[in-house]
Amino acid sequence: MPSIAADAGPLIALFDGSDHHHAAAVEFVADLRQPFTTNLVVVSEVVALLPTRFQLQFLDWAIGGLEIDQQTAADLPRIVEIMRKYADLPADFADASLVAMCERRSIASVATLDQHFDIYRTADRKRLRNVFFPR
């Protein structure tokens, strides 16, 4: 079963009840039937951006609720390429690491609030399909 890549935005919204997208994130995760995959770069971004009172709750959930990819270090050269290619956006480290992970794992779908994912392309020039806010 194909995975869905998890970007930070929906994960933050899932745990921060004051987030504008909280209800959509709760509904999305409740309806999720595919593995939800991310990496430690995104996990770190979520923890850094979540209010402190939600950080441990998120991390406890992440242990069983996310498949956490372990190959980010090996993806570093590709991450740098992606960041250079999209420097005008700019593509941040977390976004580029997620695109690289999707390329390596053949993941075609991403759950994100970030409109930059409409622009990013994989090495084989494919667009990642945003399943959180489909267009």
C-alpha cells in the first residue's frame, strides 16, 4: 500500500487546537487508510513550531502514528540539489528532505499546507499530489 508523505503543517494543526486547519487535520488523520510517512527533519520542525504544551503529545503519537524514514543523511546530496533548484521560493530543508524522501521511496502523495509543493518536482519531473488540500 503506498504511503502518504506528511509535511509539518497538517501535523502541527493536528495537535494545536487553535490552528486554523485543526478540524481538517483531525478529519484527515481519522480517515487515513495509508501509511503516514515522514522523516526526522519534519518531526523536528513540528516540535520546534508546536507550542510547548503539545510537543510531548505529538511525539507520543508520532511513535505509533507515523512511519519515520531513517535515510535522510543519505539523501543529503539530493536535498542540497533541491534547495539550490528552488532557492527562489525558497525551498527549506524540511521541504527538500521530504521531496527527496518521496523520490527515493516512490511516494506520489503528500499531506501539506505548503503551496510550494505545487511547484516542486521529483527528479523524474513528477508533481507530488497534495492529498490534504487537493487542487
